[in-house]
Amino acid sequence: MVQAFDDLMRFQRDTEALAQVAGRLGWDQETMMPRGAADQRSDESAAMESTLHQRRTDPRIAEWLSALDMGALDEVSQAQVGLIRRDFDRAAKIPADLATAIARTVSRGHVIWAEARADDDFASFAPILREILDLRQQEAAALAAGGDPYDALLDKYEPGAKAARLDEMFGALRPRLVALREAVLGQPELPGLTQSFDEQGQMKLARLLAKTFGYDFKRGRVDKAVHPFSSGSGDDVRITTRTVPLDPFNCLYSTVHEVGHATYEQNVDPVYRLTPIGQGASMGVHESQSRIYENQLGRSRAFTGWLYGQMRDTFGDFGIADEDTFYGAVNRVKNGYIRTEADELQYNLHVLLRFDLERALVSGDLPVADLESAWNDRFEADFGFGVDKASNGVLQDVHWSAGLFGYFPTYSLGNVYAGCLYKALRSAVPQLDDQLAKGDATQAVGWLRDSLQQHGSLRAPRELITQAAGEAPTEEPLLAYLEEKFSALYSL
Amino acid sequence: MVQAFDDLMRFQRDTEALAQVAGRLGWDQETMMPRGAADQRSDESAAMESTLHQRRTDPRIAEWLSALDMGALDEVSQAQVGLIRRDFDRAAKIPADLATAIARTVSRGHVIWAEARADDDFASFAPILREILDLRQQEAAALAAGGDPYDALLDKYEPGAKAARLDEMFGALRPRLVALREAVLGQPELPGLTQSFDEQGQMKLARLLAKTFGYDFKRGRVDKAVHPFSSGSGDDVRITTRTVPLDPFNCLYSTVHEVGHATYEQNVDPVYRLTPIGQGASMGVHESQSRIYENQLGRSRAFTGWLYGQMRDTFGDFGIADEDTFYGAVNRVKNGYIRTEADELQYNLHVLLRFDLERALVSGDLPVADLESAWNDRFEADFGFGVDKASNGVLQDVHWSAGLFGYFPTYSLGNVYAGCLYKALRSAVPQLDDQLAKGDATQAVGWLRDSLQQHGSLRAPRELITQAAGEAPTEEPLLAYLEEKFSALYSL
């Protein structure tokens, strides 16, 4: 029994280590890889994935699992075994042929999607999307065993989450966000930045922000890449950012966002390193960390007051007269088509749209042929203006071409979680604004580390948030926070 | 039969791809890895090595090999199978316990060696060296099956090489190198550099040199590291270099040396990518490429004339009056203890010393306890002055602490091969000096690519050199080249 547990954990440790290597290969591809190496890299990545897949479906895992007496294990060991069992059972339920077909189809899908987006031509993407959806529906049916197929897909990214509960949350979010958005956009525009900001200064400030939010540079590094991301767990967690001359907030807040993801990984208890619980609990919990760092803390009136001084020190007079105007520039609300460029107020409306559409796709209620018009109708209903082209609409995100149905809602769930955590943080740290106004985020990130991050995946996501926030998560704290913030900013 | 070959090659392809990933992990460790990630990285590397070891000893390989009809395969396929069989047979002859013991002991050995070197204390290194040697002797006995145990070790780095043949070559090299060295050092010193050279200029020239010698930046990249090295095969071959303010030649010629290794890998026929023959044929052949680029081409009177102009353009007047003086500064001969800092004339004397000593260690004729005094005696005999401390003598190289017995002679064998290839190249490209004097190495590296590099490991090293050089390799061309070059430089 003890032997089976030890053997299982030793085997799993090597799997986790190989997964870190595969992740680092992905980082390399986006940051360092010579561009002529793409074909060879695709063979190398495939060999790593194949090795990992073999290990994750190794029949010895079933033997070890069945030889275990769960009752004799302590809480941490039970959690470890629980996660291993969960992944193994999921993998075992998916026929090998189906897994291969999915891998092959999404690989083609990505190429076709990129071309279709460049051509603004949804019709040329629709056939492969239908194939991908069909395969994922088969997978969902195999996993759901009679339950809600969408839940089976969602569970991969957010263990234990249920679409019905998200429906409730998101159903309450949507009308109040639409109303708040309309009210805000009825007011005069807030001034924004108009100058150009040099790359060196942006990167200097990005590093300062990373340090301010607790990113450990001894166990990480910051590089430039086309898309900002965080990669790795434990002692090697790397982030990327980018610079846009006219929009330094892109660089700065992307960095803070990725630092939220990265410090979460860095702050997991080191005894869990290279084990199943040695990483973030779910996509939603991960997003709660990146968003609370970025928005509730990073875009707060208190913190932007300090950041204004730093920007003046770095760039001189950049045409913004005072802290209040700067706070407005950081948080101003503008019409836009693109989710990843959306402000804090409108972001979740973009996500909710995708959630409703992909549920209808997976259930079969919405045929792929009708997806573009369904997108455009919904967009106009929520945002009050029409989509001008497919690359600004249904083709803008990579997710569906990669078969990632069930992933989108974790973004908004993360924002809901961030709202709950922020409410609890404000109670726990009453002097929070005074500290942030001095550029001191130590207590804020310390509270997040102690209340949540250190536990890694020891607890299920919802339970983890409930314990950290002191109450079961609802959308109310997020809504109250957004309504208060934007009512004040726009004098509603 | 055909099925067995296809299955074998498909399996091998993934192994080669994973080996590339493991190599890139090593590159990352020396260039990009955050320093706090060292412990975790060691787990990650071990997991990769363990995966590779399992694949290389997978019992299915034996089944596929025995199902093959070699006679029905074409030349290339026979070579592929030959290399797979060779590696599999070697691995199969080494008991698993012994392989594990070696891995564990050399890992400890490295740490103890580094401390002993810092303390200049050979006695504290001797016990672990005895353990490592003992394990390698066991390995050699298992592999040799009655033959020369040293040959069995050598064969790993230089397939088909025999110590007896090296003895002949090196026996002829040594007295003439000792005599040439004494004659040169009896002459007045040539002037060297005395200024400081900024890092930016050194790196700019290093990149220019890499380009000049045909390095394909689209399939590689240059970074800084503590030790220069080349890493990877095929379409992702990366090199590192370093800068020393007072010694720009260190940066420039390290770069040309690594470019020799790297272009060899880049120039292998792309149809061999991720197969056993899709990489350099041996350590000795590899070194022949790095050395001919670095020395016969890069340190030639013709090429240094062009380089002098580039250095003037980059650094202005740096205290060297003309091309001839610059040629002397690049090639000047000075006393020194350290192999890796040795000039072209003395380098092989350092290697021959190690070859003779490690043969005596492996045969048992030289006890580890007597190694330091044997080293010091031999050094004084060849170099005419005594070793002052162990870090300048027996503890200077990492190789023995890593158990790499049989590796050293490939350095000098590579120089011998370079001498043969250079002789043939001069016949094939009569205008070589005119081209090099204009900074044009296109024909020279083109000849090396066509005659040798493109074939990868298709042929055995000695056969490959014989075909490219047009005659069986001997030490004579290298000696004639060195005697001519340094007699002229020092007016002997």
C-alpha cells in the first residue's frame, strides 16, 4: 500500500518534471526560437506530448491506484491521489482514436482559422469548426456519461464547475453590466494618452511593477513576446510582455496581469513542487489572481496615484495634468470589438457572449452555419453597434479553432472570484489604499499568498475561494465594485 | 521486414526529437535559466535523461533489429540501422546497476572536483576519482569483451578509433611540436594587444564573423554564456560566446570555433533530420571543423588581414600598426598552464599529456595517487617549466570528474583531421588566400559542406575524412602546416 503510493508519486514526479520541460519548450518557441526552426520544433513538441500522453495513460497508474487504501492517507496525499485519479479517469474515458483525431484536427484548424481571420471569411472556417465541434461533442459524451456534456468539457479547466451555476451568476451580471455600460458611455469621454512612450522606459516600469507585486526575479524572468503570457511552475516561472509606443498601459497592465499568474505559481508551498497539487487550482482561480492584481489593485485610484509619479519620473510631462486625470486615463471606457482589448467594465460582456454561444454549439441548438449571425446579433444587443468584419467578431479568438470549448467562462468566473477576494482583502487589510498609494502591495499580495496561493491545488477551486473569501462566491461583490468605481469615475 | 524498419525509424525519430529537447534544456540552463531554478532544473533534466535512457534500451528495438533483413536495405538505411544497433548494443552490455552507479558517482564527482580545484587540493579529489575510474574500468571491461578496454571507452566518442593508431600519430606529433615550441620561445616575443575593447564592438564583430563563416542565423542564435558552446542539430543550432575586455580574440575566435561546430550541424543534409545520421560523425570530426574554421582559416595571414580592417573600423586605432603585426598578435606563442587558453602550436601538447595519462589510469599502470606527480613531471618535460598549483595542472579540466575517459584524444585527432582537410582544401580552392583576404570564406566552407558536412554520420569518421581529404589521415599535414606557419612568424 505504502509502496504503491510511493511508486505512484515517484512516477508522477517525473511526469510533472517533463510537463515543465514541455512548457519551457513553449516559452522558448515564443521568445527565443530561431524562426527557421518551426518545422523541427513541431516534431520536438509532438514527441514531448506523446511521451506525456503515454505516461498519463500508463496502465501502471491504474494498478497503483487500485492498490491504495485512501483511508490510510493524510489530507495532502488524498488530494494528490484525487488529482491523479481524476486525470487518469478522464484520459481513460477518451478512446485513443478520438484523442488522435482531435489533436490532428485542431492542428489543421489553427492554420485554417488564421487564414480565415486574415480574409475576414467565416465561411472558410466553418467546415473545420464543424469537425472540431463534432469531435469535442464525442469527447464530451464519453466523459459526461449521461450528464451535461458541456459540464464535462468545462470540468477540464474548472474542476467541479457547473454550467447551470454559471448561468445564474452570468445571468445576474449581464443586465447590470449592460446598463452600467450604457450609462457610462452616455457621459463625456475621459481624456486618454496622446504621446509616444519609449520602449526602454516602458520595460523599466514593467520590471518595477513586477517587483512591486512580488514577482521573484531569482525564480523567473521577463522577456518580450507577441502575446503576454506566464509559463511554468515552482522555481522557474517566466513571463512575457510587449510594448506599444502609443499605449504604455498595454505593457504595464499586461505585466501586472501576468505577474498575478506567475506569483500564484511561485507562491505555492515549495513542498508541493513537481506534484499534482504544486500548481494553480484551475483556470478560473488563476484568472482571479491575474485580474485582482491587474484591476482591483493595479487600476485602483490609490495605486494609479503612485504609478502617475513613476511615469512622470520616467517619461517627464506626458500631457496628463494630475493623478485624478491619470486615474481616468487608466480606466476610461470606450467602444471596441475585441475582448482582449476591452476595459474592466465591458470585458465580461465579451466573455458571456462566447459562453452562451458555445453552450448552444455544444448542445447542438446552434448550428455552426448560424454562428456568425448569432454572434453579430448578440454583439449588437449588448454593445449597441454592429460588428463590421469577422476578424472583429466571430473570428477574433483562437480558442474555438483549438477546440477549447468550456474555457471561455473561466475568464469571467475568475473576475467574479476576484471580486469576492477583493471584498475580503479590504476587510483584512483596512489600510490597503494608504499602502497602495505609496506603491506598497506587500500586504495585499501577502494576504493572497497566505489565504489562497500557497495551497496550490490542495482544495477544489470553489472551496478554495470560499475559504479565502469567507463566503461562497457570487457575482455581487464584483458588480458592487464595478458600479461604485465607474459611477464615481463618470459622475453617474 | 519493411514494417520493422519503419517502426524502428519512427520510434527513433521521437527519440532524436527528445534528445534535441534535452539539449535545448542544457542550452537554456547556461543562457536563460533564472539562478533560483537550479534544483528544480536538475529534477527536470533527470526526468528527460531517464526518458531517453528508457527509449534507448527499449526491448522493442532488439525485436525490430532482429526482424530486419539488412541486405534488402539501401546504403543510407543500412547506416541508420548500423548506428541504432551500435548504441543499443553498447547500452545492452552495460548492466543497469553500473549505469546508475556511474550517473550517481559522476554527479557527486563534479561537486567534489569543483571544491578541490578551488582549494588546489588534488588529495581531496583523489578518492572520488578512484571510484569513478573503477566504475569506468568495469564499463570498459563489459564493453571490450577481451579487447583493449581503453578502445571501448574511446569508441563512444570516436567510433572505430583505436588507441594504438593514435599512439602512432601522437608519437610522431609530440617530439616535433616540442622542438618547434622551444625554437619559437627562443625568439623575441611578438607584440600583443594592450587596450580594452568594448563588449558591444566585440559582439558586433562576433556576429559578422559568424555570418562570414556561413552560420545561418535563421536557424540559430548567438548568446553570451560563461563557456562558449554549440548546441543542437538541424534547424535549431545555437551557439554562445563570451567577452573579455582585454582579450577580444577570446570572443572572436571562440565564436569562429563554435560556428565550425554549428555550421557542421546546420549543413547536414536536411533529409537526415531527426535520424541517427542527421548529426556530426564523431567528436574528432566535429573538432576538425571547429579547428579548421578557427585556425587554418580564421588565423591565416590572409583572413587576419581582412579582420584587421574590420577591427580598425569597429574600434579605431587600437595600438597595432599594420596587418603583419596584427597577424603576429593573433598567433603569438606564450607559456601557459591552461589547455583551453593554449595557442595553436602548444594546444596538442596539452592534449597528448592527458591522453597518455588517462590510458595509464584505465590500464591500471598509473595509480590515482600518483596522477598529480605524473602530470607535473610530464608537463615539465614538454613545457620546460613546473606546474605551480593543482588548478593550473591536474585539476584544470572537468572531464575526468565527469568520467569522460577516452574523450581527450578526440581534440588532437580533430586537429590532425583539420590538417588533412586543409591540405585538400588548398588544392581544391587555389585562390583561397585571395578570397580570405577579402573576408570571403564562401568557397572554403562550401567545399567543407559538400565534401564532408552534408553527409552527417552516414560514414564512419575515418572513412569520411579519407574520402574528403583524398588520402588516409596522418599527422604529417598538420605538422607541416604548423612548422611552416610558425617558422615564418618567428623567423626560424
